[in-house]
Amino acid sequence: MTTIEVSAAELYRLAATLEDLAAEAQQVGTDLSGTPQVGRTLQATIEGFLGDHRTAAGALAGELRWLANTIGAVASSWVRLDHELLSLQGRGSAE
């Protein structure tokens, strides 16, 4: 079996990066708000295209925020567990 060793600090940095990316995705959705007038022939197509991309940007932002929160919660759980285990052994707290 292969294991991956990742510190809680690295997980917190990953969660922060994902949160930053979620904010960028949300901004993309905001940037796509409004529909330019391109004429009757293409107007419905442009509105649908931009609407779909706004929806996708919002969904991506939501998923990235969920993932950031989950990773942050895992890191916090590890820190608490380390602290509790080290306290039981009388070794102080984890870093």
C-alpha cells in the first residue's frame, strides 16, 4: 500500500488556494453578467451561451468552496487529533 504524507499546514494552504480559485470562478460569472446586444439573429444564442457559462462558473465556484472547506476541516481534525494524542502521552501539543 502506498501512503501520501501531507502536513496540516500544507492542507491549509491547499484549502486557501482552492478558496482563491473559487473567488476567481465567481468573478468570472459576475463578469459574464449582462448580455451585449448583437442583433436579433444571434441574440438568443449569445444569451444562452453566456447564461450557460455563468451557471458553470457558479457551479465551479461552489464545488471549489466545498472542497476548500472539506480539506480545511480534515486539516483541523488532524491537528486536534495530534494535540489530543500528544496530550495523552504528556508530550505537549503538535505543531
